[in-house]
Amino acid sequence: MTANSRCSAAEPPGLETQRREIESLLRECELRVGDSWYVVEHRWFEQWKEFVETGDQNSPSFPGQINNTELFEDLDSYHLKERLVENEDFVLVPAEAWHKLQAWYGMVDGQPPLERKVVDLPSTLKVEIYPVEVFLCLHSNIENVITAEFSRADSILSIQKAMCQAFSVPSSSECRLWIKSLDSSCERLRNVHMSVLDACLSSGMTVIMETRNADGTWPSSRPQIMRNSAEEQDSYRGQPGVCGLTNLGNTCFMNSALQCLSNTPPLTEYFLQSSYLEELNFTNPLGMKGEIAEAYADVIKQMWSGRHYSVVPRVFKTKVGHFASQFLGYQQHDSQELLSFLLDGLHEDLNRVKNKEYIELRDADGRPDQEVAEEAWRNHRRRNDSVIVDTFHGLFKSTLVCPECHKVSVTFDPFCYLSVPLPVSKERVMEVFFVSLDPYAKPVQHRVVVPKAGKVSDLCSALSEMTKVPPTQMVVADVFNHRFYKIYNADESLSCILDRDDIFQQQGEQQQQQEEEQVLLALYLRERSHYRDYGSGSSSYGTTLFGHPLLLNVPRSSCNEEALYKLFLQRLARYVRLPDPSEELEEEEEEEEDGKEELYKTQTNGVSDVSDEEQEDAEKARPSQTELCCGDTPANSQSDGNATVEPNPDLNHVTLEHLDLTTNGSQNQTEPLGCANATDCVESLDACRDSSRTSDTSSEPPAEQMPQPCKVTEEEKEEEKLEQACSPTVLANEQPAKRRACRKKRKSLFTIQAVNSNGMTERGTKDGGSIVSFSSQPYVAIDWDPEMKKRFYNENEAEKYVKHTSMEVPQQQTTVQLQECIELFTTVETLEEENPWYCPVCKKHQLATKKLDLWSLPEVLIIHLKRFSYTKFTREKLDSIVEFPLRDLDFSACLLRKNLSNGEPLSRYDLIAVSNHYGGLRDGHYTSYAKNKDNGQWYYFDDSKVTYAREDQIVTNAAYVLFYHRQDQIRKPTLPAPDDITSCKAEDTELGSAASYFNMETE
């Protein structure tokens, strides 16, 4: 079948033309407000790219119809799944490209095109993947709720008009809107001309409309349902600052950063005392017109009012997304990245310098460090003067040396936080499943240690040491969703294999045993549905992948359906049960000869097609199965008394194809039962015929000449089942006078179908009867009827695997000291090619050596542990435990400035807060530990939940951002620590292990 016949729409151009046209549109199309773009499932688009790059219309990479099934929450409402990521879950294509792809390949029936509009968001144009979905209702009828979607660029007035139309409210009526958030707090939407984005309206909220009464009053200025949680809990007086933050949807990263800053005493007191009001800078072009500072102040004042168990930072979240588009929506982000933006935004909003002057930076040029450092700090304060600079900014010395002319450049630069690296191991631990050639052996899960910068061949070598299987016999594949996502070559880098991938290493045949060319065949398992797949444009039944795929080395000559059927049965023997003789699997075809009236009983595998009475009569009229094997031959068999079976020298290698005992012409031979192999079968036939010759002359032969029944062992029964399943035969009784021929064809357990790499697009049989394409990696699927699968496929057994002893060895947790990370931060390094330094002497960019040294430290020192490592080849999160002190962190040995004048601060710090990250690169959860400035008690903040914490719980491998307060600025607690914290209610932050209250969320 060619690619042209697969398409249900227009005749597509050549593959190269397709690739060129689509790539040109993707490259040249720009975002314009109001333009339509379309969402396409990422896997399908990557499959299409692979297909057009092959240039082969018959390539197994053919993607089939456009299928966005993986993007939908369900196929009834076609709502998109939450938290879809561009270029990982989907791609965006312009309208013109979409229409071309749809015309060439068609789309799965019933699926709507995912059209999305370009909206003008602050400082950026963006395709709006998730419109705002809100609930609408009238104040007079709260129960009647409808759902509607609005763009963030729509105005509140458009919502009001839509509600008037939906609820048949006259347009002349005077209305007003209320917004009710998920926590039941409400506020009035006063400015109907602002956008949905500026009004902080987000999905899941309810918009309530009320109309003015005839007497000029409003039904309710603050309806009962709109009562704010703050008013309901007005009597609550908890410890100020001990307040949770509601997770608005993947906002734990923001909550963690806010809790750390909230427990930074100098900054919090600055806002609680309203000092910020006098320093708001509304004219700073680098600032946010004071909006970030005001939104942050609102959150801090609510958290420290003592009136809330938890605060909903919705307005703050909206403001952050308004000025930093990367934080729009509800995807997971990095708490340190938000912290960096927030500190910079607060600084610019509160900058006391209204007009920044231009200052030309000077190099040291041999001047003393003290002089250059004082000049650099003075210049920095001339342009940057705020509470953020006062609290968080320090100074470090940067030294660059040219590798050619050895020019030394010294500058002093300010910093707001220290991003210190962690020592990186050169090895990684991988977990893989080894699949043996033995069909009865379960997959074995191994844990191996391989080089981080290694190749797939290194993985094979490491596993070879455990399995004693040569690396050359291993094939490594990534299995995802019951199919092979990727089959790796030995020279591919291990960096493309992620820790979460399911990696299977399958054993292949030895090279010396391969007498002919071998084909590496990828085998999928599919289950047929009971309905036809009319949406695919073919007459085939719909199929669903299941189970674990396999890789098999198959001789090229055996790539036909009959040979593959036998091979697959053998390979799946552990969990595919062969039919018992008592189970009926026949599909019957009948032919009448010369008007014969009577049909004699025909039996296959012991299953009768006639009634029990008829079977009993037939049993009397014919020999038993034992007699068929070792006694007299049937009366209707044309057996010559002198006939013999010539011995075959190669009988031990006779296959089921060579041993053909099925009905042929007028002869009706029967397959002997209970024979261990082909040789036994032929010898049994000899014995049967010899016995037949002697039966006419001697009715009672001597005991030593009496043929004995063949003993049937369990192993022989299994082989018999395999023979019957692979090459079924027919046992038939015929009478010379009356005869009716009945041919029976055994029904297969499954059928074999060539497919492409995703296992869903069906293909036709190749030339010469082969169902395998040799032009690229061949894929085949065995299709099971649901009833056959239920009877003969053991799903529980198929899913079983064994854990190797290497899985029982606990992984050693790497531990490093914080001091090591700081020393690594100050180590000499060579600049990367992407970031060279321009040497003023050589007049060109150079890969200079660079060294950073700490010169002066701020009052509050933020240390960012660089757990997330990104290089050109690898991405990983380092889970090493960093041992950091809770008290007396001394930087005196790290400071380049040794001589401190009288009155200058010391360099000892105490820990006040920690931002934690649990999970991996793509998903995870953020929490925080923080020390309350008023009572000195440590607390664990997990979104809206707050619990007491002990100091021995704080140092974990999840610690990500550390907050240290210099000892000379630490104020003693004004309140005593709680005496009996175990008697507190759960709502009032019950004491206990933080882990016992921590519920891991995948965000």
C-alpha cells in the first residue's frame, strides 16, 4: 500500500515538497494578533517529519491521520489535558500549514481542530492554548450555572454582554458583576473596560451578575455566598507569619519563594511598617510602576495579620505573569527563577534613584583592589538604591586572563545571590530490564553503573558483566505506551536516555549460529475491537496495543506468515497457552460428494461436532486413538500389506511442514498421538502397519509381539499442542459406500499484520508473500480477538518480572559540604565557546580563564544550590545531600578582603529559611522551611498547610535555595517559643514530621 492510498483527502505532493512547504511556513510565519494557529500532537508531528525525511512513500514512519487523542482529557468533551508543554506534548503550526497537512493526511473522525488565537499579552504576543474557562450565573438563580470560555484579551464588558444574552437579561438593564474565586472569596469587577487578564480572572472562577431592583437598590451589596473568608474568620488570631499560601495550580514554586522572603526579617518589617509607600517608583522604565511592590505588600500584610490560616495570592500571581510572561499560566517553574525576578522587580519598583545617570565602568589597570572595589560599589549605588540593595546585594571580584597575551582584567561586580555548583559525579546509575532468548524466562530488572558521557555500548557492557551475555547480542530499546519509542544504536549517547524511561535490553542470536541473513523484527501485540475502524478509511477492525513489545532475530527466508506464526508461538510460550485437545478452534467448510446422505463424525483435537449419542455410536464403529497409533489401521485406509515407510536419515530435523499427515486425495491418514518427535511418529506408523499385516493370520499375537500403547508425557503433550496449533490435521472416517468429505481449517490464535513504528497504521503484504518490509526497521503486530486473548493470553504472567540482586543494594547517597560548593564557585574555570571574552589587547574574543572571589557579603545572603545541570549533551537533577550549618556559617576564610576596619560587620551567618524541591526535571513539588522572626520557631510550609518543624529535619537532599542572616543583624525573638506545641490543633500547625504531612504532587 502506498502513501497515496492512505490519505483520505487530496492527493499529496512528493515528500520533499511537503517537507519544504511546511518548514517554510513554520519559519516565515510570525505571530500577529487575531491570527489562528493550530495545536498538533507532538508525536504525530515528529512521526511526519521522520516520514518526509526518509523520502520513501512506503516507509514504516508513515504517520497516518492527524490524531490529537493524547492531548484530550476525554473524547466526549474534547477538553485539553492540563499542563501540556509546547514542543513536548504539542506543536503549534500556522493556519496555512495546518490546512495543507489536513488535506494531505486527513484527521481522525470526530476530533475537532484545535484552533487557537494569538493574543497581545504584556510585552509579548502569545498563542493562547488555554482560554479562561469560567462559570456564569445570576444572583437570583445561583443553581443555574453555565460554562463559557473567554480570551485573556477580552474585556469584562464582553463577559457581561454574553451573560445578558445567555440569561435573557435586557441589554438596557443596569448590571454589575462579582467574581468568586475557588476559595469562595469575592470581589467586585468595577472596571468593565479592563481585560480578563488585568481583572485577574482565571479558569474555575465564577462570575455572578446581579441587576438593580426597581426601587433603585441592589439585591445584595455583599451576598451571603460572597462573604470573604477573612470576614468569616475575623476572630482567628494566630501567630503572625504562620500562614499558608493556597496553590492556584502549579504555583508551589511561587509559594515556596514567598514563604522564604516572608521570613526574611528586614524585608518583612520594611513592608509591615508601610515604608514602601514613600519609596514607590512609578516612573522607572525598568520597573513595574509599583504594582509588583504593592501586590507583594498585600500578601505580606495578610500573612502577618494573624487572621488567616491560608492566603490566596491570586492577585500577586496575576501581576507576576503580567510583567513576566514566562510565569503566565499554570505550568511548573523554578522557585529560584521567580525569586530572581521578584527581587529585581521589587528593587526597580522601590528604587530611590528616579533618574539613572550613565556611568562608564573602568578596569582596574593595576590599581589596588580596595580602591577599585569602593569605586565599583559607589557607582552601583548611584544607579541602584533600594531596600533590596541594602539587604541582599554583595560584591565579588572577577579576574579574567587572556590565554594569548596574558592580559589580566579585574572588575568588581554586585550580586544578589550566589549560585554555587555541586560536585558532579562522572557516573550514573541506570535501571534496565533484560529480556533473555529463553521464552520461559521472565524479564530481569538490573541496576547498572555506567559513565555519564558514555554510549549505549557501555550500557550493554555493564549488563553483560551481570548476565554473561556478550554485548554484541544485546539490542537496547525504549518502550513507551506498549510500543518501541526508540531502538538505539550502540554508538548513541546515553544522555538521550532519561532516568524515567523504560529501557529494555533484549538478547539476540549469536552471530556464528546465523546461517543466513537475519532480520531484526519488532513485534507488537494488539487487541481487536468488536467494531470496524471506519475512521481510518480502511475495512479493518480497530486495534489497541497492549503488553510488552519484543525484538526477534528472524531469518530472512522465514518472514512469511506461516513461519512467523510458529516462531511467535514459541517466543510467547510463557504467557500464551496452547489449546487443549478438548477446546474447539475450527472453522468448518463442507463439501458434498455425489449426493452422499450421511456425514460421519469428524474429530479434531478431541472436539466433536456431533451429539454425545452419535459420538458413542461412532466410537464403537471405529478404533480408539491408541489403536490408531499402535493397533490396526482404519478399515477405510488404503493400506497395502507390504507397504513400508522408508526411514529418513534426517528425521530428527523434520519440521511440521515436512511432516504432512493431512488428508490428501483419497487417502485419509491420521496424525498419530503421543509421539515425542517426528521419528517416533514414523516408527509408530511402521508398528501400526506391521501389526495390521499380522492381525489377519493371528487373532492373538504373542505378548512380545503385541504393540504397546505409547506413553504420553507432559512434555510430549505440550509439543503435541504446539504441532496442532501450528499445523493442524484432520481425523476423518470414510465409508466406501457412503462418504461425505468435510474439510476443517484450524482457527489461528492470532493474525499477523505488518505495521509502522507506532503500531497503528496497517500495511499490505509485500511481494513474494513476505509481510515484512526490508527497506527499513520492520515492525509487525499480532492481532488478538478479545475472546481468544481472554482464553489463551495470560496477562498476569506477561507482566511479571524478576528483580536482580543489584536492585536490592541500596544506592549510596552522595553527601557534600556547603563549603565545598563555595570553594568550587571560586575555582578557576575557562569560558565556554558560547560566552567568550573580548580582549582589548588582542582585539578579538578569547576563551579566557575566569575566577570569582567574594569581596563583601550582604546582610541576608541567598545561596542557590545549582541542582539542575544543563549541558549540550545532558540534563539532570543532582540529588546529593548538601550539609549546610544552621548556625555559625563562617565566610572569613572565603572573603578576599581580609583587613576589616573597626565597626565593619562580621562574616558569620545563621540559617533562616530553605526552599525545597522534591522530584525531577519535569515534575516535582516545592516546599519551604522557615524560622519565624517573632518566636524563633521553625515551621514547614507546604502550600496551604503549615506544621511545626524540628532543626534535625531541615538538612535534606531537597534543599535548593538557602537564606542566611548575618549574626550582627539578628534581632532576638520578641515572643517565647511555644511551650507545648504537641497540644496544638491540626489546623494550628500541629507538630510532627514534615514528611508525614507532605503529599507529593506531580505538577
